[in-house]
Amino acid sequence: MNTATILENPLQIKTRADFETLFKTHYSLLCSYANGFLKDVDASEEVVQEVMFRIWTGRESLIIETSMQSYLFRAVRNGCMNVIKHQGIRDNYRAFREKERIEFQRSQEDEMIVTELEQKIREAIDKLPSERRKVFILSRYDGLTYGQIAEKLDISVKTVENQMGKALKSLRVELSDYLPWLVVFFIDLL
């Protein structure tokens, strides 16, 4: 079957020779057309091959209401749009996974920093004089008011205030290298 007959009457693709003529006539042009969308030669060839495969396997039931050439270009364009859509989905998924990975890594790093800070804080608190340490722990960890601490330790509220001020000053000096992190993670501690 010659090329003119295939273009005029697309339903005459019955033999392998008819299909080969169609393939040879349009393949390069369709690949160039697809590459205009995809900017990827391999992906373009894959789209065109898929269109051709569907034509061959569906040749018995294929109904084309336009010219074969219009049908082929529309089928290739639709195939390219599907590839682009799926690339967008893959790209979005990759970006989502990368964001998750970065957030997970950041949370692990933050956890390590928090653990290190907690250790440094414990060490700094342990260096406080005994009475000052008691006042600090009762205030910051047990949540007692200055009045409650004064009553519990049998000291004046003014002494509690004085001891807390000195404790906080000592901790600020001791933890000065970590102060930015303390502000972020333990804003209520100091």
C-alpha cells in the first residue's frame, strides 16, 4: 500500500507492510514533534513508539475520524502531555521527599543539640553552691514560687530572689557559648 492511500484511508492498515510504511513515513517527524514538548530524545521516541504500538495492536478496531496524520500528531501530543504530567508528579514527590529528609536530618541535629545542651545545663547547675542549686531547681524544675521556696527552705523571699539572681547570672556565664541555643530551646529556663 502506498503512502497516499494510508493518509486517505487510515482503516486500511491491515498488514505488517501497511504498518511499516506508516511507521517509516511518520516516525522521524513525530519524534521531532514530541521532542519539541519533552526536550528529551529518548522519551520522545518512547512516546512515538507507544502510539505506533497502540495503532498496530488496535488496528482491527481503530476508528479514526480525522486524517491519519492529524490522529498521529494528536496522539503524540497527548502522550507527551501525559509524560510531562507524570514528570511533574515525580518532581513534586522528589521535592517532598527531599524536604522530609532535610526536616528529619534537622530534627535529629536539633535533638543532638538539645541533648548536649541539657547535659551542659545539668553540669552548670551541679557547679552551683548547694543552697543556690536547691533554690534554682525548686523554681525552674519544680515550678514553685519564690514564696513557696522561702517557706520550704525556711529562708526569706528576698534570699530566694538573691539566690535565683546569682544562679541565673552564674548559669549565663557558664553557658555563654550556648546562649543562642538556650534562647531557642529553653526560653523559659533562663
